[in-house]
Amino acid sequence: MQATLDANALAPTTRHGHVPLRSTTVVSATRPMQRPIYFGLFCLAFFLACALARLIPAFQSPDEVAHLLRADMIGNGQLLLEKPAPGAAGYSGGHTDQHLVYFARWMLRIAGDSKEGLSPTWLMEQASQHGWANDRKFMDVAGTAYYLPLIYLPHAVGLSVSRHLDWSMRASYDFTRALVTFTVLALLAWAWQLLPANLLVRALVLMPMSAFQILSPTIDGLCIAMTLVLAGLAIAEYQAGLRGGSAPPSRWRFAAILGFTFVLVTSRTHLLPLLALPLLLLCQRFSWARLGGFGLLCGASLGWTLYVLLTTMDGRVERTHSTLQIVQIYLADPLYFLGLAGSTLADPDKGPFLAHSFVGVLGWLDTFIPKPAMRGIWAVLALMALLATAYAQREERPYTALRAVLTACAVSSTLLAFFALAVTWNDYPVAAISGLQGRYFIMSALLFALAIGPLEHERTPLQQATEFGLGCAVAAYFLLVLAVTLHSRYQLALF
């Protein structure tokens, strides 16, 4: 039976009573009778993801080599990086299986500017003939030092299981990639149960760049999914706060918010502004337990960030200033840094590249989706933003503070991404910031998409039908563009 609810019956309340919401009929998005449908859709999404992943050879996502080598170190009990030599100035790497290293190096022969005319199919077949060496060598992975080891749990489990079962390098890689993708999809399913994704959120998750990273065993897909889970939990807790006494505070939910925030800000430093979400909830409903949890979160997050800044030795970029020195320079003159960020966007090469790589510059920045498709995807994103905003106009003022915080997080995390690259990947002074990629701003875009879209869990029948129809059309278009681009570049078959 179609369940209907009176919106006023579920209207948020304050200490002074109910806050009036719109008077309309809405449909719950989480009816128990729909659970088998959701499970079937999840299985279909995982099957489709595994099929599309077969179009991508191993180690073709930026920094994927370092991520998997770090995960192998963690799977062997090395949680933090080690010094390359006893007298070295800092920590930069660890010991990993030799055959995994050789596998990665072989696959990099078809990446970027290193193309040697080798067949990706032949390279993957060769990987099927070699197993684990169980002989380890030191590898430099200093770029991963800033990421909390916990973010690598799915990767480490996949590699560890594969090693204990003595699978081939290809089977180990495929299993690990499938496990990471499954984890990402499970987190996305949880996020969309907490808050049905609006049209712009769906488009951002499905666009070629996001989908490519979700299908690759890096940490980008996990961060995308965890950002949505964190936002969904925070929105649910904020709504409970609006209802006041009729909805007592949930300790497990606030604890989960603290946990997801910690993992995110220690895995993507430019997401440190997300600390504002638990702060908003603390201000909304104060308790000493919440204050203590928030203080612990801030201390642990900033402590980890400072620790890796002080102990990591990253020799990939030759510089005349240290990271901390450049940080002090920019903090002393914030307007100069803002001008540098503006110069980067205005740069005739870097500005357009950021726009293109946000939507889809795949592989090791060597696989461009066709220009007509690029323009089409940007047009779809603009349309989805307009529709999401139009639906949000039907909601009332209680969400103003939450929308403001989400918007502030989106803007400040964008600026912090510029700052993080400026102090870690560039010397001082520079005319424009090098090393920026559009994919670094996907999480910020998701936060902005949530801020401008509807924040209520329920949807009207018209809204549900529109979101379902347009969502399916967008998914088909984006994934078709992705599949055609990947097949044209790597010439791998689905089956």
C-alpha cells in the first residue's frame, strides 16, 4: 500500500514548538517493501562496476602505485612509513613484495608519456602467470604519508587475502579492486538511505572522472562515498535537533560523525573544514560529552597533520624552502596567496586543465574524453544544479544554518586544496600553482551540491519520478562516455 505522510506531522520542532513546513503529500524513500528493490539495484551496480573495471588495466589511475604499495605495507603490519636508512632525516617508505613492484612497473610502461607500444591485454595476461615473491624491498611512497592508515583497510585486506591464498598478481589485483569498489558502493548505498541523493549529487558521482576513480583501487572513491555518508549523518542529526525533545540525541550517530570526519580530514587534508559539521551540531545541542568528543577530534586531526608534516621526507620536488616555511609565508600574507590562486585559474593552460580534469581526464592524465562529450557533461551538470536548487526552494528556513555551513565547507576546502598543493608540491615564489587536478575538487562540489539541494528525506511522487528518470538517463550517458573512452584508449574487452 502506498504510504503517505503529512509533512506537518513530521515538522521539525524547537523549544518554542513546531516549525511549519510545507503542507503536501510526500512519499517515504525507505519503505521496507522497497528493500529487495534496493538490494537488486545494488547488485546490478556492483556487476556493472566490475564489468566496466575490466576496461581499465592495472595501475592506470594517478598515484595508484603508491596507494597499493602502501596498502601492502599496512597489510604486513607496517602502519607508518619508515626511514630509507637509519641516519635519514625523515620517513618516506617501507618494504613491499617485489613481484607487486615489478607488476606495477610493467603496467606503467603503457601510462602517460611512457607508452612503448605494448598491449595492455598482453601485460595483464603476463600478470596472470606470476604470483607473490614473498621477498620484500624498500619503496619510497612519501606521497601517501599524509593519509591515515585506516583509509587503506579495504586495499590491505584484499592484498593480504590474495597473498595468503597465493593468487597470481592479476587475480590479486582484480580481487582487491573489486573489494574496494564494493566498499565504495556499500557506503554510497548507506549515504543514499540516509538522504536520497539529489540530481546534482548523482551526476557528480556518475561523471566519468568520479566513476573512473571509484573503479580504481585508490582512496578517491572511498573519500567521495564517506563525504556523502558524513553529510547524510550530519543532516539527520541536525533534523533531530530541530525536532528537539521529540527526537533525543543519538550518541552512536554523533560518534559516527566524529569518526568519519576524522578519517576524511586525515586522508584528504583539504577537507579539514569538515570539522565545522560536528561543531554546528555541538552548538545546536550542547552536551559535555559532545564537547569532549569534538575536542578529541580536533586534537587528533591537527595532531596527525602536524606529525606527518614534521616527519615526512618527500624528495620528489626540489625546493629551496621547507613546507613549514612556505606555510608561514602564505599565512603571513593571505591576500598574496589568494592572488596566486586567482593566477592559477587565469593561467591559459592550468585553468582549462582544471575544468577538463574535473569532468574526465582519465588514466595518468593521458586519456581525454571527446570534447563534444565534455561539453555535454558540463551542460548536464548545470541542468542538474538548476533542478536541485528548484526542489530545495520548497523547504523552509530551519535549514539555513546547515546550508551555510555546507557552503562554507565547500568554498574553504576548495581554497585549502590550492593551499595544500602550494606548500607541498611547489617552491616559493611561483607564478601559478602546479600539480592541481580537477578531481581534487569533487568532494567540495558534492558539499556544494548538498547545500543547494533538498535536505529532506521524503520526496513527492513527481520528484521521485523526475529523479529516477533523469538519474537513469544521466547514468547511461556518463557511463557510455566512460566505456567508449576507455575501450578506445586501452582496447580491453568486457568479457
